[in-house]
Amino acid sequence: MTLNMKRIKQISQKHSPTILTITLILLFYMPPLIASEDHSHEKIRETAVELVRSLIPENITIKEIVAGKIDSRIHFKQCSQALEANSSLGKRISKNWTIGIRCSGKSSWKIYVPVKAMLTQKMLVSNTTITRGELITADKIRLIEQEIKNRDSKYFVDLDNILGKEARRTIRPNRVINSSMLQEALMIHKKESVLIYAKNSNIRISMKGTALKNGRYNEMIKVRNNSSNKIIDAIVVDRGVVAVNF
């Protein structure tokens, strides 16, 4: 204010009262020019974190979600609308995310923000060494909280989903059990006797036969009908049982 008064005195000494009046209006009544604000980097990062948090299912525990820093040299004009966020992963779960943040207001812009998430989930792990071909039983596994590392692996949380399956390869102790380690157990072995169910819409009969190859559930195998000695294709439906339509 002191500076302005000094300036007014200087003007009044050199110019007419009219010019003085205009000067007073300019100094005291015109609003100051305000530079347009930038959109906060922190708000952008918070938007990315909130999207990731919203995509995590309830059965997964969130330990930490952190958005990567945005280059301080990059400036974004204040968005006049709520920021939009999307993930290329959809609903798939990962420890690493790339979140697209978009402003669709008058000053439109877009940026991709990396986000790291530390997530855990209860998973079935091996108690002991399970050798190749060995059946999975309850005493060989346990359920514990583990960090999610690979979004493409199918982990198991329900014991019923793996009991009775067969180890595809040797599984060492304390390993998380995933789908690539298991396969359906053999229900029929080559050369063993089987019961053949043959059916159509009107009749169902059974006969004895001999398996000509190993078979897992829902696989088609060659079977010899012991009565006719005819070789037929049949579907494995249970241990020692196959079915054929006629």
C-alpha cells in the first residue's frame, strides 16, 4: 500500500486529476491476475491408487499400494472434471499395475502411472515332498497366507479342488500349489478289467471289458468288449468304469 501511495503522488504531480482518478481505479479496484493452477501430482497418484484398491477382491489382503512418482518437470492443467482412471489388466490381479489417468475437461490430458501392490492371499502349499504320480491327500498340504507374485498362475485355496489329483512332477516342500503342477489322476490302468456302460435313449446295459490304455476322468480310451472281442472307444467316467453311446 505504501508503494502505491508513493506512485500516486508522483502521478498527481505530473498529470491532471482525471488521470489520477483512472490510476486509483486501476490500483485499487482491478482484481489481481491469478496464474492458472496445475493439477496436483499427488492427486493424480491418489486416483491411480484408489482404482487399484477398488479392483482387489475381498478375499485378498492389501498390505500396501504405492503409486510411482511423476516427473516434477511435467505439469498438468487443473482438470475441471473428476479424473478418469482405467487399468489394462481389467480384473486380473498383479503386483505391478499401469494405470491410465485422463482429464476430459477443457484442458484435456492423459498420463500413465505405475502402481505397485503388495497383496497376500491364503494358498495351499506342500507340507512335504510329493513325488511325480503321487496322489494329493490332506496330510500333504496346508493353507497359509502367501504373497501374490504371478498373476497368471492359478493358486488353490480350497482343499476339495485338489484332493485326489495327481502330481504332474515332483513338488518340493513349502511350494505353493498351482494348476501346472497337477493333473487328473489315472482312473483306469492299461490291461485292467473295466465295466462298460452302453446306453441310448431307451436302454442301458453293462458288460465287462479290458482297458487297452491308461485313462483319466473324461478321457476317451480304447476298450475291448470281453464278450464280443470287439474294440470300442469309451469315455472314462469313474474308477474302473467307462461309458459308450450306441
